[in-house]
Amino acid sequence: MSGPLSASVATLCDEIATRIGPEAGGQLIQIRDRLGEPLRVAIAGRLKAGKSTLVNALIGRRVAPTAVGECTRVVTRFRYGPADRVDVVLRDGTRRSLPLADDGMIPQRLGVPGSSVAYVDVTLTSEKLRDLTVVDTPGLASTDTVVSARAAEAVGVSTAPFDADIDADSAGEVAAAEAVVYVFTQAVRADDVRALEAFRDASARLSSSPINALGVFGKVDTLAGGPGDPWPIAGPLAEQQAGLLARTVSDVVPVVALLAETAEAGRLNAADAAALRELAQLPVEQLRVLLASVDLFRTRPAPLDAAQRERLLTLLDLYGIGFALAQYAADPRLSTGELVRRLVAASGFPRLRQTLEEAFRWRADAIKAGWALGRLERLAGHTRDPKDRETLRDAVERLLRDPAYHRLRLLDAAQRVATGSVHLPADWEAELTRLATSEDPRWILRLPGAGADELARAAREAANRWRVYAVAGAGPAQSRVAQVAHRGFHLLAQQVVR
């Protein structure tokens, strides 16, 4: 559902679409229609980082194939619809419908050459897609990998980080997202950072930054090996990754993506729980040997047949199996539903879901409105008719004079600082980011227990600091940012005394 900022931009598009030529007017209508759609979030990451597993957890259904195949080498868009449907959208704009496979997943084979596919459009009845469209992307290649000339030309950089088979339409679908989640495994390497920076450059329309980008440290269960607890290692590593990527993402959240997918998609059934409960009755020493490695779990004597063991490994891997067995050892009468709830908690997914809510969903109105205004400004700059150009520019300026739209200027300023195009001292940058990304004056001003008078006084003091900085000691680019922050704090002071 559109927020007030997006709704105002949509109204503006309707008002001026009839006053300009048909070509520019048609683009305006496209922008307006996009504003009514849910926030679009691209899931990006290196090959085999677990992107599709995370997508399934976010959707709440196991629909995206996790094994490498034709459909994992093209962009797949998951959105809400009244019925489950898979359309392969070709580069010439035509669509070819496919049924879901017997297991409920997208077919591994698309039935057409991959080079002719722009993207796969999947509509699902999942309630989790009502206000969030998820875009599963091909794996980012290492920057040491030579990409095809076609891919490099499509994204306009010499070392595009996309899979070599991505085409211009697929790259455009990725770049059309308003926010992005980067998925990592293990520690971030130098070429990971370079690949992500190249992704940002390739997706210039996205302008990803800590304002609208989040990192996910996936597969953390592999850190400890076997059934060992990975969280004492995962937490510090995620903090280290967040530090390395401070200019790229707002936070890095560790997740056991496989557990999240299994629990959120409802894959663990009563028969699986019964098999785990039976295993939990084995002597501790026998279980320790059984869980020492995947090979031992498959081959050592145990009361489960080969198919049951393979299914448990597919659903939980050794860490999840060990965790579930510990739950049943403590409470043999534990229900399947309660086990699933505990698996969700053990996966780290609740924190990711909360972070997504805080980082994207509440900010979706401003992100989408800013995206739309950027398109309008670009359209004004490229429209050939001088009268149309003037009409578009006047409309944008009129809208931005509304105090409510100063949030968009703040987001733009914060993005410029966060991406390093404008340098500010670290504490000033942090204050600007808080002002741009929150509506809570107590959090912005770091005064959690303050009343209205104290908050208003602190906001006025901050406004004065930024005004002084703008006229004394700042360069031209910093001065422009400081003036935006000055007005933002001035408006905040007015807000808290209303």
C-alpha cells in the first residue's frame, strides 16, 4: 500500500500526464503504476551463497530452486497474485507460462534458450508477498572472472560482477529494485567488496547504499562444523563484515538460511519429528559418532532408513539435526509446532525479519517516492519538447517545497555521504543518517527519555551546528549537505512541539 509521499507523487503524475506529449506522458503513467506496487527488494550475492534458500524463507514457501540450473541463471521476480503462476518473460516481451513442478518449485528447465529470457515472473498467493516483491538474482561472479562482452556492455562497466550469462534485460530487472540484500558466506574477502562495489556501479538506477541495502551472513551453521553451536563465532564475524562494508550496507545479519527455509516454508512434518524423536533416544556416545560427519550420519547403524536420513540432512543438515535432538532430549513430548518455532529462533531469521522491517518496510514510502522523483527528474532532462521539460521540472520543484518532502532530500544527502561521494566526519555522518532514516526524535537526538521541550531545544542546537558548518569550514558539496541537514533539524524542532 502506498504511503503519503508516494501517493502525492502518483497524484502529480496523473495531473501532468495530460498536459505533456504522449511519449513523456506514457512514461509518467509507468512511474505512477510502479508507485502502487510493493517495495521491490533484490537478493544478490556470490554463486552458491544461499540466495534462493533465503528467498524461500522470505516467501514462506519452497519455490525457488536451490540447485544450479537454467532458472538460477536468470532473474526471477516473486510477487503476490491471486493464483500461483510462472511466466517466462522473453527479451521480445512475449510470455510463456509454465506449471510449477510436482514438488511445488519452479521447473529447472524453462523450455527456451537462456539467452532469450529477460526474467521469470512468478506470482504466488503467499501473504508475505503482499507488501514486498522479492527479486532472486543470478550469482555475482568474482571480479577475477572474465565476463562476456554482452554482459559488460549491458551494465556499462568493464568488470561487471554478474554471472557471465546475464543479459541487458536481466541486469535492468535487478537495477529496477528499490532496495537490495547482499548474501555472504564466511568472512568477506577483498574481491567480495570489489564485486559489491561493481554491483552498485552496474545498478546505477538502484544507487544502493546503507540507506537501502542490508547484508546477510548466510550458512553460519558451517562455521562450527557438524552439530556445534556456530553463534559464538557468527556474531563477531558478522560485526567484522559490517565494519568492512559500512559504506555498502546498513547492517550484516547472521542467518542459518536452511533452517529458516525449512521452518518458514513448513517443510518439517510430523513424520520428520517422529524420526528425530526416535534418534534422540539413542545413547549419547552413539549420537556423538552419528553427528560427527555427514558420511557417518548416512552410514552408521541407526533406527532410520537411508531415505529418512537423507531427508533430515536436506531439511536441517547436521547442525539442525543436532539442535532438534537436543530439544527432544530435554523434552521428549515436545510438539512438532513447538520444535518448528525453536528452529526458527535458532536460525536467526527473526532478527533478519525485524531488521528488514526497520530498514526497508517502514522506509518504503520515502524510498519509493525518492525513486519516482529521480525518474521524473531524469525524464525532464531527456524530454525533447521544451514545454514538457519545463512542466516536469516545475512540478518536481513544487512538490519538493512541501516540508514533508524534505525527507527525500535528507535521504539523498545521506546516500551521498554513505557512498563516499561527499565526505563528512564520522559523528556528523552518523547524525545525518539517523535524521534521514528515522521518524523518532528521541532516537535521532540520542535522548531516549527526553520530553518535548528538551527534544525541541536539542533539535534547534543541532540545526545551528549544521548551519555553522555549512558556512564555515565546509567545502561546496559538504555545505549543500549541511544546509539540507540544517533544515531537517529545524523541521524536527517544529514537529516535536506540535
